[in-house]
Amino acid sequence: MSVPFPSDDGTEARLLAEATAGDNAPALSVTQLSAAIKRTVEDGFARVRVRGELSGAKRAASGHFYAALKDDNALIDMVMWKGQAARLAFRPEDGIEVIATGKLTTYPGRSKYQLVVESLEVAGEGALMLLFEKLKARLGAEGLFDREGKQSLPYLPRVIGVVTSPTGAVIRDILHRLADRCPTRVILWPVLVQGEGAAAQVANAVRGFDALAPGGPVPRPDLVIVARGGGSIEDLWAFNEEIVVRAIADCRIPTISAVGHETDVTLADYAADMRAPTPTAAAEMAVPVRAELIAQLATWRSRMTGAATRHRTLAGERLTALARHLPKREALYAPQRQRLDDAAD
């Protein structure tokens, strides 16, 4: 039996809890209440898209990605499990505005709710440009874009490696231009140039060319061209990925980046030894014009022949001049003949 205590509002406060007649709401355990809240939240927000700025972004050793989405007035925690995080098309960093798609759930262990994210996208071109500048500054600080490390292009490469799509107009333009200027052996490493997996394929292709041994069954290129046609910043984003930039910067073979049109700029352009405004321009940079080379060789041959002729002519003139100063043969023989006559007598 409980002992009643008078309360400030006149009702009686009980010391021991006991069921009252007609009470159909039994006390829930903490676990039961947490589970009920979890079901309610997940049923009510089974799929949501949230726009916000990343804060506290970090990737755990397990591969899961944790961060918070915030705006001026609120903040919500988010988590992206390892499988989805591994397929991200960009490296999430603090300060980048994103759109997260997923479901809202609760975390009973801390009485918190959080967003379980299935996909994470950069919120518009403005946010993408901010990500571009952040990545450019970070990689630039490591010295990946320094001019001191750039290599000179070979004057007349015997083999050119091209990293691009095998079906696009880019490879046809490069081959056509090379054929017009100076026919050269080309090895194509086919890759995706846009979409999921494109950055990894481009990086593997550049590193693959660099790993070829001289004199092997597959010729090692003297020059590598990384090329793609024009497009939006989103279309060209694979060439801004860190793995592509590092592969180009580490390549021991001179590289030309020919990504997009003249106004398009990617981080691959900064990492390469030379930037070409278009893929066609890259082919023009790669080799000289064969007709001009033949004409130049003919000019050099003419100059060399002329120089040899002039040297021979000058040598003959000097010899003739010296010969004029030599005494006549009769003058040299006369005293000896006289001595011979005297000896005979």
C-alpha cells in the first residue's frame, strides 16, 4: 500500500507506482519507447532529400563516412555506410554544400536522430567550383603543379599513348591530325571519360603506360595524351579527381592534357607537363609537320654541303697561295746539277 503525500496543487503524490482502475497505458521500458520512436521516425521519413553544408566530415577506419549537415539555424548528423561511401564521385570536405538522399532514423544508444545517407551529391555548380578550388589548393600545396617538375615533350615521338574513350570523336580527331602532320604509331588505352568509375580507369591507364618496360612486347610510349571532348564541369569532373591528378603528376613519361574545349580547365591540366586547348591541338603539339620536317632536313643538307664546299674551296685557295711562295724547281735543281758536273770532271 502506498503512502500519499500532499502536493503543492492539492493532489496526492505517491511514493510507489501502482496500477489504477481503467489505466490501459502500462509503463514502457526505455528500449520499448526508443523502438517505438524509431519506427515512427522511419515510417514518417522513409526517404528524404536534405540540402546543407558539410561539417565535421571524417571517414572512419571501417570505411563508414560521418558528418553533419547544417544551415544557419539547425544541424543534423548523418552517416554513410562503407558500401555507399566507396562509390562517392567526389571527396567530401567541410564547407561543401551538398544534397543528401536517405532516410531518417534514430540512434537509441544516445537518444539522437540521424540521417542514413544513400547518395551524396554536390549542390550545384557553385558548390562544385568551391570543391574544385579546395582540391586545387590542397594538391598545389603538395607541389603537384610546380613548373620545376615539368618535363619537355619529345620532338619526334616514335610511339604515342592515348588515354580516352574508344568510341568518341576525340580518338578519331587525334588519329586524323597525326596522319595529316606526321604518321606516328599510336597505342590507345580505352577508358570511360565520364560517370562512375571513370576516374579510376583514367588513373589506371596513365599508370599502366608508365609501368611498361622499354623493349617489351608492348612498346613504351614516348608521350602520353590524356584526352576528352568538351562538356559541363560535372561531365569533366573525373579529370579533377585526386587519383587522376596524382597519376599524371607521377608519370615519368611526358604527358599532354587535352580535356574539354579551350575554356575548360581541369586539375589534370595543372598536373600534366603540357596543356592543350583541344584534343586536335594536342596532336599538333605532339609531332611536327612531316613536310616541314623534310624541308628543314633539306635545308640543313644544303647548308652542310655548302659548308663543306666552302671549306674545300678555301683550303685550295690557301694551298695555291702557299705554292706561289715556293721556289721554282729549276732554281732548286741548278746548284745540285752544277755540283754533279764538277764531280764528274
